[in-house]
Amino acid sequence: MEVAFVCFPYSVADILEAGKAADAAGRALLFGVADSPRLFAESYVSQQHVLAHTRHVCVGPFATNPVTRHWSVHAGSQRSLEELHPGRLFFGLAAGDSAVHAFSLPPASAAAVVEHAERVLGFGPPGTRLIIAGGGPRACARAGCITDEVVVGQGSDAGATKTILDTVDEARRSAGITSPLRSWLYVLADVWEDEGPRDPAKRDAFRSMIMAYSRQAMSVSYAGKNVPEELQPGLTELYSQFSFEDYVGSSHNSELLAAHAEEEAFVTARFGVIGPPESIAEQLRAMAAETGVDRIWLGLLAQDAAAQIRLLVERALPHLINVEAGTQ
């Protein structure tokens, strides 16, 4: 199994500690730095700082977007970082969520994401590792025709994942692409030291992130996403009240989700993994078996991400990584 981490850069110091925690695994794990400059520290500055103070992790934006940054900015940043830290980069791209909505801008279309990626590949460093995340069949199918690495942004749902990956496979066959597809899942993680009671503030912070991810994944359309019909009206009502201003921590969004118990149970089970590290490992193995996808991005989006990653590196990764082969 392959496991990757993504964190919010609440500050450059915070993201560095999270990067060091991931680096302690001693492996070339992917370490993504979110790109939402109105809410957090600047992504490329944060990436450079992590790269300069670690030895193993591969670092990149996860995910940046074509709206708030011109493709030439991405390409130039990638070239510069590759010169300083050769072989330790990737480029994660998506349509844009909090980074664009925070400025009342629309996310990029699937076609615009692909066009942007083509420009970055053409003007960035040779061999750029491109990873594109998408929430639906059309976005992922277009992504799969320009890169072999696609992140299916529908949590752990096996039905939605299969629908999307079948669409990607068909698009790649039609385009004459024969290289293997490296598909990824993306779920949020809330890692606890033990089975004791959860801290209410941390519970609310995780609830805010579950609300944000599920809205991004499902608010545009429920088509092909395996969402129970009886839950769709409640989810639609929730997402219509979502705030990009009060986004993290004990927020307006966490209060909204807490008031809808049935919808909260559904989106938390689908988009999150919760518990001590050993339980997280079990949940990830079950997820991989059910979906057929054994590459998983974990979103550690709380401010204590470094502490949570340390727990995962020490107590979960040994159960997930093939130590004998020395690979994930």
C-alpha cells in the first residue's frame, strides 16, 4: 500500500514540523502542502522550507489550481525547486476549492485543468510528476488522458470509485493510452493517541474539514456518486449554507453539520478515518480491499498535524508498508 500525507500550512513553522514528522519514516512518501493563500501560509514558500530541512519526502502542492496562479508561475516554481532539490518534487493540481471560492471566483473547468497541466509540463522541469485530483467522472477522465496518476475525490465509497475509474479507463483506451493507471483515494484522518474520549475542539475541527471535503465532492452533482436519494435534500440544504469565511476549527460549518446527525454519519464514514493509529491502519486496509485502490492520500488538516503524523509513522505505517521489499 502507498500512503501520502497532505497538510494545511497554518504557518511555515507548523508545516515544517509536519514535514519532518513524515520524513522520519525514512521513505520517499508524498507530502502535500495545501494551496489556499487567503487562509494559510503561502504554499511554495512552505514547500521550499520543508524540502530544505528534510531528506526523504517528495513535496508538492496538493492541490493547487489554474485560477489563482498563472501556469508560468507554477512552471517557474517547479523549475526552481527541482534545481535546489532534484527528484523530490511532484505537482498536484485540481479545479480549486477554498483557494478560489474565498475570492468569489469559480473553480476551473475540467478542460481548463488539463490545458493548465499541459502548459506546466511543457515549461516546467523535464519529468514533472503530475497528479490530478477530480471529484467526478468527467474531471477524472480528462485527467487520466494527460497523466497516469489520478486522485478520485469521492472518499472511500467503492461504488462511486468504480464508476469514476471505469470512465477513466474507457477514456484512456479511446485515447490509445496503454501505460498503467496509478489511481489514488483521498480521505481525511483524525488520529488519536488512544481510545479515550475525543477533545471537543478537535472533534469540531475535524467536522469542519469533513463538511468542506464532502461539499467539494458532491455539491455540484450527485450523478454517479452513489449518494442515497433520501440524504440528498439534507445535504443540498447543508451545502447551500456553507461558509468559505468561517472555514476551520469550531466553525459555522461544523455547527451546521453537527445539527444534521444522519448526514454527518454518512459523510464522516465516507470521507474520514478516525481513531488510534492501529485502527486507522485497519480502516485503510479494508478501504483498499473494498475499492481495489491501494494508494491513499490522508488529509491531516488540523493544526496538530505533526503530532498525528508521528503517531501514524510510528504505529500505523509498519502495518501498511512492505518492510521486506523496502517499498510501499
